[in-house]
Amino acid sequence: MIQTRPSRLYLPKFDSSPKTIFEYLLARFPQVPCATWRARVSQGLVTLSDGTTLTDESPYRHGIMVFYRKEVPSEPALLQEPVIIYRDAEILVADKPHGMPVTPSGEHVQRALFVHLQKTTGEPGLAPIHRLDRETAGLVLFTIRADSRRHYHQLFAEGKVEREYLAVAHTPASLEGKHWRIENRLASGEPWYRQRIVDGPINAITDIELLDSQSGLGNFRLFPKTGKKHQLRVHMTSIGCPIVGDPFYPEITEKQDGDPPMQLVAYRLAFTDPLTGTRRSFVSKIKPA
């Protein structure tokens, strides 16, 4: 049994929230069997920041914190090792494979990118500055020293990081144009873990470029100007070109053995280093299939 340090989970606000915290946990961690969560709850191993112990019927409440300890009887083996693209005294840039979470999730604890790199580099203070979906491959920036972390966080907060993604997407014959600038508002949808386009002030902007297309598939470059959850996936679907292998958009589909991973790669990161003033640019070694 693999023991991990206690974890905490903040309950976010949704337009249409799940009815119970237990329901949210099942959807938030689909890799963890329902029986595992029920065992943890029945043993009083899941607690809340208001001092109570979670039950099956505890209502969902935005803003509360859930505390739990992950116990993973066995983890699936790494299918592919992450590759360190760059490392110095302050930062590390790694290529994350498809299917590998950045932080521990479900049955993926020791094999999560964050934990794996802490162990293999011997840097216990290593921490990710941003996240990628588990299904998305590509570049993730980490800081090594805690006292410099806020400077790199600020780069993302102020939109000073150039990000380029590559994607393979379904491309209808009726598709017109090769360049799109998508500007809209994203909010939680149905089910609550998906995103949808809603009315209101713009909070999601993406520039999209079609490089080439053949036999109903196209190669795209994506340049997100903001960083909303599932932004690229929703924006590609909005122009009629859902990303190959996307399990959530345009419809929820169950992955089958042998299905390709979602064909989205965080291909390039570029920024001016806030500590040295040096211009940095990193390129992933991973390409969509």
C-alpha cells in the first residue's frame, strides 16, 4: 500500500454544482473506484475544513476544503518517461507525456509528473508554475526554489508567457478560412466538469491557425492568450474542429483500449526571465500523431 502525505482539495464554484461532495469526488477523480471513496468515508478518513467528517450525504458547499490521504494499492507502470528539456538553479522545463497528470490524481500518485520529477531530480522544492490537462502532452515549467516562485507565477498571471500548442483535429469539408480569433466567455457547463460558452464579459481568447488538412483531419497551431480550463478544447469545437481523442468535447465519450490519446501538445513556451532578463524559448520534442 502506497501512503502519501495528506492532500487537500478546494471546492470551486459552479453554475450548476453537484448535489454532494461525495458526488464531486467521484467525478473529480474518475480513476478512483467508488468503493475506495466509500471505504475512506466510512472510516472517517475524509474531513472538511469546518471540522466535520465527510459523509455520503454531505452537501456540496463552494469554498470549503476537503482533506484526505491517498492510499493506492498499486500504481500502473509509467508508459513513457517525462523528458527534462532544460534545468538550471532556478527553473526546470519538462516534456509531459500524454496520460500523465501534473499533480497526483486518482491512482496516479508516485507517477504524477510533479512527484516523479521530485524523486528523480532530488529537488524536494520543485513545484509546477502552471498545469496541463492529463490528456494533454508537452511543456510544463517548474521552479526549484520557493523564494523565486512568485516571480514566475506573475509571468502567467500577467499574460507575459507566449504559449503555442499543436493539435490534430477533425476538419469538415465545409470549413472556411485558415485563421480564427476566438473571444468569448467560458463557464462550467453540464455536467459540471465540462466548460461551455456563455454570455458575459470575455475571459477566454485563442488565436487558431490551420496549417494543412487532408482526409478530414487538420494540423493546427493554437495560441492561447488566456488560460481558462479546457479553453483550447472548447474553442476548437466551437469552429467545428474538435481535437482528435478528446473525451469531453463535443460529446462525452468513454475511452476504449487502443484509442489514441488526445492530440494536443503544449509545444512552445517563451518568456523573458524575471530574474535575469534573459529571453527564454523552449520547444517540446513531442508532436501530435
